[in-house]
Amino acid sequence: MTQNMLNVTDLRVDFSTPSGTLRAVDGVTLSLAEGETYAIVGESGSGKSVFSRTLINLLAGNGTRTGTIEIGGRDIDTLSKSESKHFFGVDVAMVFQDPMTSLNPVKRIDAQLTEAMRFHLSISKSEAKERAINLLKQVHIPSPEQRMRQYPHELSGGMRQRVVIAMALACEPRLLIADEPTTALDVTVQKSILDLLDELRIERKMSMILVTHDLGVARGRADRVGVMYAGRLMEVGRTEELFAEMRHPYTQALLQSIPNPAQRSHTRLQPIPGRPPNLLDPPTGCAFAARCRHARPDCLESKPALDDDHGNVDGHRWACFHPVGTPDGDAALRTNLDAGENAAGLSMAEVVGELV
């Protein structure tokens, strides 16, 4: 039986603030197999980045964590201080979403690339430099010897992101966490970065957590998808199954809010109404209920669990009392939507079909 690269069980992350305790991650449980890509999708503020940083034990001073995180069969809480220094950076590495703040603006690229290798791998300066040049070649940076002597501001956004990826891969991690790796990059550069991550993952047999707000990216790049809202997983499943039959209203709302080039000119977008809940004073019931077109009284009274009855632990599951695609859920949708809103957009199948 193949061992999972990552097992997260009932992970909760709280932050102490002057206004009270804020729960940013609330009971997340998931697993990631070796060589698999798992996409975490959701709006800004849904807890994606806090979740990903918690995996590498990178919490702010006012943050506390409960639950277990196992990476490569090791519980990270059992690591000694000296083991942690090499575990995070060697076995697991992270690509942060803003390459300009990830790189030191007053250090040349060669110094930033070789520093981690010399610390973790105990190799000579010349060997580290040779490996750094090879890494830049692997991430398709032209004239790597020349780029090694440059500063971050002398590189384009796409090149800076490739340098950040090279830094993350320097010690050949088994698990790579990519937190919005294409933020602020134009569309063509986004595609090349995502293609590069796929290529390197397959070549190195890595597992990858891909954090994104873009369902299109998740559909084209991930083996499995977890949709996060207010720190909780609302729907999870294998990518093909989840996109073929979305069951949570939030997942459907995220998809319907994506601009669709197949629609007629001046067609109104379908934003998700309302705002995410205040996590300093979270609602008693479902966190999405106040914005949900399916909401009923029971949604306001208790939190739906991520139901295991729809399949095994790796199967398609959703945390909703009135899911889309059921007679009950569809009746609520017909009741709460007027005919004009129904006619404004394409069907779910048509919208999914337009995603690349």
C-alpha cells in the first residue's frame, strides 16, 4: 500500500487579536498521495494561505494550532528543533505568492539560490553555484550564468517567480506547496509557470499542494480539489467528479462568477452576494448560509459536516444540508431565483466546458 505524503487531521488555527480569537482554519482533514496534486480553492480570506503556511510550521507569533500534520510519515510535532531546521526546506518547501517579497532585494540571485543548499546539504560554494545554474536551466531561465549576477529588480515578474521556484526545489523536496504561484502575472506567463510546475512535479515525483482562487486552474492542474470557505472545507473530491457534478452552492457560485468569453457582450457577471462572515464572531450555522440561495432555517441553526456517506474518505463529499442537484436543493434554487436571473447565464455544463 502506497504511503500518503501528507496527512492532515482536524487542523485548527486560531489567532489572538485585541478584538478576540479568530479561527482561520477550522477542522480541516485531508490526505495527499505521493506524486499527486491537490488544489485548495476559495475566495481571498477563506483560510487557504494560513492553511498552507501552517503545513510548514510558519505561524505568526499570535497563532496557535491543534490537530496533527504528518509529512512523509512523520508527525511534525515530534521533530526536534535541529531536525525542523532541515526538514522544512528539504523534505517540504514552499513557493510564496509574491516573488518580489520572497526575494531579498539587496542580494544577488546567486547568493539567494546557494544559501539554502550550503546550509541544508553542507556542500562547497563552487558545487552550490554549479547546482544553482542547473536549477535555473531547469526552470527555463535563459543565460543562467548572467542571471546569477543580477538583482531581483533586474528580472521580469515571470523570471522572479521562476527563481523562487528554483529556490524551493534546490534541496529536492518531496512535497511542494505552491501558494498562488501565478499572482500578478499575465495570462501567458501564468500558463508557462503552471506548465513548469507540472513538468517538475512529474520529473521529480513530487507531491504538490496548489493554492488558488481560480477554479479553471484547479480543473486543469489538480488530481483532487478542496473548496475552502471561512476556514472549512465545503466540498472535496477528485477533479473530474467534482466538476462534473458540483454539489455545494458555494462551489457553484464560484464557478458562475468567472467571466465567460462565450457569453454575449455586456452580459452581467454573477457575483456572490454579500460578504464572508466575521470570523471573530462566526455564525452558529453554516458559514455560507447568509450568502446562499438555498439556505433554509436548519442552515442557520447548525453546521453541516463534510459528509462521509457519499463515498470513502477520498471520494466526493460536501458539507451542505440542501446541495445542488438534489430535488430539495433544486426546489430551493427555483424558489429563490427569479426567471431573469436564471436566463442571464449559461448552464453549469456549458460554463464548465469553457474552462481550460
